[in-house]
Amino acid sequence: MIRHTMTRWGYSFAGPGTGRRAEVKASTAVTLSVILLGASSVLAGAGCGSDAATTPAQATAGLTFWQDVAPIYGAKCVKCHQDGGIAPFRLDTYADAKHNAAAELAQVSAGTMPPYFEKHDGTCGDFHAEDTLTADEKTTVLSWLVGPLAEGALAPLTPPPPPTLDGAIELATPVFSPVAQGGKLAAFDEYRCFPMDSPATANAFLTGYVVTPGNATIVHHVLGFIVDPAAPSSDGTSTNAAVMAALDAESPDRIGWPCFGAAGDNVEVSAVPVTWAPGQGVVTYPDGMGVPMRPTDKLVVQVHYNLSSPGSAGSSDTTRLGLRFADHVDRHLAFVLPDPFLDSLSKSPPDSLPPGQANATYTWTKTVRELGLDGVASVDLMAIMPHMHGRGVQQTVRAGSPGAMSCISELDKWNFHWQRFYTYRTQPRVTPDTTLEVTCDYDTSADTAPVLPGWGTQNEMCLPVMMIALPPGGP
């Protein structure tokens, strides 16, 4: 059988609860000319395969914003780059596109806009990548950007509505002012958990969510845990309800409780259906799939606050969540969050990254059984969301058996501010005996001491969040 718990499903933030918590407590007492040169190289290479190479000057001839570029922006960019969108400027008007041409050129040349960083050429997993620019679209955009920026005949775009989660139930965390916990594992950070009553009025299935921090400058991530208050606690000595009440009572002058370990030390969690990090928008689960939730459950929301920015001390936040439910689904989803790098804090000394290296790597290997799959022939990996911190460069996941491993995910341009679930078009099927090998690459050039894993933003993680579909018919 499968138990949807943090222990069984490898949620690596948990670990040996009281020991880690005690450890944390004990620790407390590009110029435009260079861009143009790069874009010219891209455009010069775009002629490969044709009868004659196309020079940048030839490529820009006759291109206009409204006739050539606006249709591409409308399909791939304007859902964010519009009035009221999440992007910093608009791209649905000629004036805005021309004014921001240098920024567009830099981002498109670097392959960082649209922000899709998972390798999607079919050599490492088969992903839905419809939001990315095709080679022809990229050539057209870059050609216009390095040319005279001709406007063409007006053909106004109708911006698509910003993504929303229709039918979502709205929740919010209380207004809270975090305080950095200090120490080597959370120098500028606080993890706080807030309990909420189940928004489900009958047995239902969570099928999507959206998270909107009130103060995005200090919110590092948000996790939502489903907890059965009547279930035994993870140490078997009490119930979840009693454990949460005791945790809450430890700091009566502050809302919620500290929770470096999942929903709190010794709180047994049923599921982790909400995982938010910067850059993520609306998350809709695959059709016909969801996570069960009952009216008697609690939703415990963990917010990681990062106070490393100057002036952030004393600031506050209230984060909004939208949760969408369905009465029935065909398959249950589970979420696995394994990070043996972080888990190594339970040993002495813990693993670490060598300082002063532009390419420092950490690799861990686990079987799917070791991550908590037991008693089911196979499951399907629906989506993956890589996670590291500020030194991250790349993350690769391979699956199979020793000596016969295949690449199933390669994030080749890690950007902390643009994190998301990458959804598979063809889902990898894994069994309990499947081996997963995860390699994270970091740049520790600026560090003079070994880099420890940890909960703090200044520490590092090596975590692939995995959305897994259980066999039809339920667990």
C-alpha cells in the first residue's frame, strides 16, 4: 500500500524532527554591444540548411512589429506582458516593445524569455513546451530587434486574459512579521506554519491551486500540507491535534508555530498538494487527477520567509491561496519532495559543497521504493519542479537501473525567480525498483568556506519536486 506521509513519501524538509529543530535553535545565540554581437551570431547560424546563409542585415529587411513580431508576442508573451500582468512591462503595443527592445534582445538572446528552462528537444524527457519560442520565431524576433524596429501597419492585439483558477476557494494566511532565526542553517530565515480549517465541505479532491504572496520580496516558498488531526503523530505518542496544539502553545505571543520540519515536529502529514516558489503561476493538475481532502482535515500552510535583503527586517506578509476542488477524479496524485543533501544534516559532518568552484556538483541516488513507494506495481511521473537556491546552475534527473539509466529531466538554466512545474507529454513510468539519480550543479566561486545544505536561503538544496499519478482506482 501507499501511505501519503512525509516519512513514506520522502519529504526531505522533515527528517528527524526534534533533533533538527534543536540544531537550528542551537545555531541561533550584459552590455548592449555584447548582446547585439550574440544575437548576430544566432541569426547568422539561422541560415544553416538553406541554399545561402542569411546575414543579420538581410534577415531584418521588411520585418515589422505588427505584421511579424506582434503575432509571436501575442501567442507566447502577452499573457504576462500586458497591463495588469505579472511582467514588468507590456509587449502588446509597438511603443512598449520599441522602448524595451534592449531588454527583449538580452532575454531572448540568452534563452531566458519566455522563462522555460527545462530541456525539451526530446533527448531528456518529452515535455509540453508550447509556450517556448520555436527556432523560426526566435529568429524573427531577434532579427526585428537588431534592425530598425519598423512598426508596420497597425494591427492591434487582443491580450488573452491573465491566467486564473476559476471556481477556486480563497484562503489567506494571517498578517505576520517574521524574525530571522539565525545560525548557520537559517541565518536570515524563518519557517512558520499556520493551520486552517479544510475548505472542503464534503469529501473532495484538490485539482489546482494558485498562491499570491502579499510581500513577494520576503516569501521564499509556500507549502500546503493536508493533516488529519485525529491521526497518530509521527512519533506515535499522541494525535496530530495534540501535537499541533502543543507547538502553537510554545509561542503564545506569535501566530502559528515554527516548522523547519514539514508541518511541524512530529506532525504526520497526509499529502503535500501545494508547492509554490517564485515564478510559479496558476497550477492545474492533469485532467481527471487530484488529491483527496476531507472536511475534517486541516490545511497547514508553511511559509518560508527570507529576510536577507536590506530593509526587510520588520516587514510583514499575508499570503493568499486559491484552491480548486472536484467531486470525483479518476486517479489520485501524490507529491514527492526528496533531498538527501538536506537529509545529510542528520549525520556528522553533513555533506557540503566545495568553495571556490564554478562547477561544484552534488549527486544522490535512491530507488523509488526508498522514496516511499510500496505495494504498487508502478506509478507515472506527471510533472517535475526542480528546486535549488542562489548558487544553482543546473539539475539533471536520470532514471532506470544501474548501468541502464536514461535522462528524464535536465534543467539547464536554473533561475530561482522562475520556478514552475514542467509537465510531461509522455510520462515516465517508474516501479519501486527504479533508481533515480539526481545531480545538482552549483557555482560556489564566491564562497571561501564549504557550503552547507540547510533551510536558509544562504544554504543549498538539491530537490526535485515530483508530481506522481497513482494507479487508477486509488491507492
